[in-house]
Amino acid sequence: MGREAAPIGEILAKVLKKLGLERRAREARIVTEWERLVGGRIAAHTRPAGIRGVTLIVHVDSSVWLSELQRYFKEGMLERIRGELGDSRIRDIRFRIGEVGPG
């Protein structure tokens, strides 16, 4: 008798981890789904810039938005990202002034 087939998602996750691409795959998913995750208004002023350890780095287009996000929206954004993507490895968000436009 042969082995049972594993779900493709499980196999892909193992391959990505083995190749050291797991973090890049998570980053790509966050970038792709950013507007849906945070809403159009916030997405217009922000851009995910990468993951460092357990921290998502987000570029913000102004100090006013940075302050507002830090003060009022950070926890909700973190919960939404973790819940929607099923990824509890992201434990913090750091906002930085940076390039938000395409590219």
C-alpha cells in the first residue's frame, strides 16, 4: 500500500520553509491583500514594506497618518492581519515615514 497524498498547501509550505522563502511568501500575501486587510482609506496612505522577525514594517506617507495609525488603528490592523491571513507570527507593526506610491 502507498502513502496517502498530502494536501498541496501543506507540501508547498514545507518546500517554502526548506528553501527559506516562507517569509517572502508571507510578505507577498500581505502586499497583495493590503487594501482588503486595512481598507481603502488607510491603504491610500500606507504600504507594507517587509517583515523583520515578528514585526511588520509599514511605510506611511505623513507624520499625521503615522500618529493616527499608531494611536488608534494599530491593534485593529494587527488583529485583522493575523485573523484574515491565519498568521500569528506577526506580533507587532512598526510605522515609518516612507515611500507609499507604486514601486
